[in-house]
Amino acid sequence: MEQNTHLHPHDWKEYRRFRAWDLAQQGWRQCQIARALGVTEGAVSQWLKRARSDGQESLHRHPAPGPPPKLTAEQRGQLPTLVARGAEAFGFRGDVWTTKRVTAVIERTFGVRYHPAHVSRLLRAITWTPQQPITRATQRKEEAVQTWYEDRWPALKKRPKEKAGPSSG
């Protein structure tokens, strides 16, 4: 048997297309190939037609390209510099970067609107993680909280129960 250039396909679907091509080269009929691979005859027909017209390489996986990015590569390259300046430099209270804040900065700076969920992907791509803000009451008194933790909390904490005797289980 001849050596194939597709011995290590990227995914099982790609493997299936190449296997269909190999079986067809061995003289199998399309209905037999479809049954063996658990696909429709129409799928096998399309794969073989594509391989005959465009070559065996056309059986490789071709992911859909999706829409073009809204930010150019140069603009994406500027993101680390922008976030390194700190959130307060852009008029936010507290130096914490959230996806909503980064979304606002991107819109102000580049005129591009993103959903905050997508901004988290952009930030991960530049190895920057958004921070989760701590939400606290504005009337919170730190001294009173500290006193409560020191005096009241130990009395409220659950203590292990005294065991009367050996366990039966």
C-alpha cells in the first residue's frame, strides 16, 4: 500500500474524508464507503468529487473564516499599552479593569463597539485578564467590620461536636 501524506489528520472528520478517498482508490463503491464510515452516500460523493477536481489536499479541514476583525492588528497591538496606563487614566474610579471598562476604552479610542464577552477574549489574547470588582456598601465602616470579626465571629463559628463514643460505621 502506498504512503499517504495524510497519516495524521487534524480531526476525526478530516480522517473520515481521507479514509473515504483511500477506500475509493481500493475499488470500494460509494454505498459501501458510506456504510463503513457511517455517513450518507451524498457526503461520500461530494468528498470524492472534490478530491478528483481539486486534488486530495482539498479534503483537509478548512474552517470558516468568520467576519473580519473590527480592530486592525495595529490597534490590537496598542491594547496592552492602553490597559497598562491604568483605568483611572481613562476617568474610571478605582484602578480595576473590567470588560465593560475596556469595552468603553476601545470604543472611545478606536470607535469600535464590542460586546464585553468578546473583549475578554481580546484581553486573553494579549495575556491580560479582566479583574472582578469587589462590590461593597458605600456606608461600610471598616473598623466595625474588623471588631465584628474579632469579637462576634468566633462565637458564631461552628465547632465540631463532641463525640459520645466510637462510631458504628
